[in-house]
Amino acid sequence: MARSQIRSAEVLKKVRERQRELDREDDERREARRKRIAEASATVMVALGRYEDAAAALEEATAEAGAAVRTLMAEDVDVDRAAALLDLDPSEVRRFAKAAPDKPAAPGRTGGDSAAGAATVTPMPGRAAGQQREAASISEGTDAARRTG
């Protein structure tokens, strides 16, 4: 019986060593997973910061382009001619024309004159506000040389 107890003790010792080895492997896998999660989370946070900056820059550029397109419209440039000048689709020109005007510059921020960027378009006398010129819908796709020159 002493032999069987010795064998049992040896087997038990081997089982315990194997269990410790497996626990170490599990701990290493858990730690590697925690590290991957932390790295992915940090990457997302950095990307979200860049996304917010890009969205703000896009909003600012859209407002600036909108102010400039409205200036073109105030100079009686029709949508098709503006589209040809800007190498844009007429629907994009209309979208920019409807874009919100620039917001005043944030305190401490330097840059262009915010009052100039927030120009509004005043309808010409004898013209209903918001009404499109007839030529804009008629000349679309025809006589491109006349529109661009």
C-alpha cells in the first residue's frame, strides 16, 4: 500500500504542477487580452479626436464655401455658371448656397474676418426671394462653352 500512496502523491504533484502551468498560461492570455483591449480603446479614442477635428474643419469649410457661393449668387451668377466655374455639380452649388453662414470666430482664435464670411444674399429688386432663374434649368447640359466663357 505504501507504493500506491507514493504513486498517488507523485501523480498529485504532477497534476498540481500541470494546473499551475495551465493557470500561468490562462493568466498570460488574460493579460494579453487586456493589453489588446486597452490598445484598441486608445486607438479609438485618438481616432475619435481626429474625427471631431475633421468634422469641425469640414463644417467650417462648408460654411466658408457657402458664403462664397452666396456672394456669387449676389453677383447674379446663375447656378449652372457657378457650377461650371467651380467644376461642381449644380446640386452641390445649391447645397453650398444653403449652407449655414460662418459662425463668429471663437475667442482667442485668429483667422479671417468673421463678418466678411457671414455675408448674406439680398434678393435683387424685381426678383422673388429664393426663386431660381429660368436659365439655370433650361441651359443645364447645353452650350457649355457659353456658360464657362
